[in-house]
Amino acid sequence: MLALRDLMRPIGDNNTLQPVCPICSRALRLTRTTPATAEATALNTYGCVGCGVWLTEAEEAMTPPPRQGTGRR
């Protein structure tokens, strides 16, 4: 299964990480955000203006996992 975190690439002069289209490698634009409810997580939908690809992913899947401590104090 394709995940947006696998499509993150540096875009622009300041090298901001942004998802790119898996077909044409253009930057995907955030086109819709569906808020979370008690039953479902928030969804983000990204689209490519070049080839019309649409990708939707749960918002929590986009956040990196928390870093584990080294155990030192």
C-alpha cells in the first residue's frame, strides 16, 4: 500500500518536505481536510493538477512516530 510519507520530497528553494505525485513527481496540493469525529480520524486529501491523481490518508498516519528516549538521565 502506498503511503504519503513515502512520497515526501524536498520542494522549492527552502527544501520544504511535501508529498509528490507518484506518477509525474509534481508537488501534491492539500485540497480537502475532513475533521475528526468520535468515530473516525481526520482525513487529508491531496491532488495533482498535472495528471489528476488523488490520494487520501488519515491525518495521524502523516505524523512521524515519537522518538524513543535513550534511557539516560
